[in-house]
Amino acid sequence: MPKRVDHDERRTEIGRALVRVAGRLGLHAVGMRDVAAEAGVSLRLVQYYFQTKEKLLLYGLQQLAEEFGERVTARVRAAGDTPGPRATIEALLLASLPIDEESRAFHLVYTSYAVLAVTDEVLAAQPFLQSPDSAEDAVAGLLARAQDAGLVGPDVDVRTEAVGLLAMTAGLGISVLTRQRDAESAIAVLRHCLDRIFRGPSLG
């Protein structure tokens, strides 16, 4: 009896292969043949599932978003059963820093998508590339909770601080990718900025 093919699983495997090879070559240089080789399947099979490179790129972007969410969730869980606002913010920001091979590939590929979206209207319309807005809302909300609990000073503008933290983390990520600084240095800068906002020692 022939083995039943799980098409969703096969598409997922091809999407992961895209992210891996884009992390090595850069998204602009990736072709469907490269993805097929990385996934260990034929070019014809990749074309069967995605038809065009654009459709493959859109699927890869969706998968990147899902895996980023999973990484944030894992970091928050690692912070304890009931992590406070600071630990949660730190988990979210650390998840977007390229501090290991997996997150390095994510950061590099996400940045490549963002650059391509400047001139590609289809990519620019994808919800994931608007996720900084939702991340800003999330961080601002956590800072507001901390402010209500007396962990952040009453004069702190939580929206401005949220924007600053996210922009700083994005810049730190680029500096790690370009080897301007190492991961430990970037984490130290991030925690220093959180120390400035929060009262008391690091909770993350």
C-alpha cells in the first residue's frame, strides 16, 4: 500500500528549507532549485506546491512569523510560571536578537523580507511586516502594567519607551549580524536599558 503523503507537512518542510538556505545565501539570491536541494526534494515538487517563487516567499514569510511566535512563547515560559512584565518584555526582545544560529537565520531572513518589501507591494501588504505595530502595543501594555504595579516610574511615557526598546533591539540585531558586537554585549545593552526603565534588579 503506498505511503500517504501529508501535504501540509511537505509544504512546511519546504518552507523551513527556504528559511535555512536564505539564512546562508540571503533571500535575494535564493532560487527554487536551491530550496529543492536544501529540502532534499525535486524542483518539480517545489513547483507543484508553490508554482512561483513569489508564492514560496509568501509562505516562507508566514512560517517565519509562526516560528517567531513559538520562540517568544518558549522564552516567556522559561522565565517562570508567572513571569512579570519585565521578564516578559525581556523574553520578547531576546527572541528577536540573533544570539544563536536559529535566531540569526530568523533575523537575517526577516530583514531581507523587509528590504524586499520596500519595492514589492505584495510583500509589503503581508501582516507579518506590520508586526512591529503589534509588538509596540504589547510592550507598551506590559510597561503600563508595570507602571500600575509601581515597577516603573509614573512619569515614564510607556509608548515612547516601547518604541525605543524595539528600535534599539532591531539596531542591536544588525550590529550582531555584522559582527560589530557579540551576542553577550548586545544582551548586556538591552538589560541596561531595561534597568533604566524598571526599578530594582533584572527579573528576566
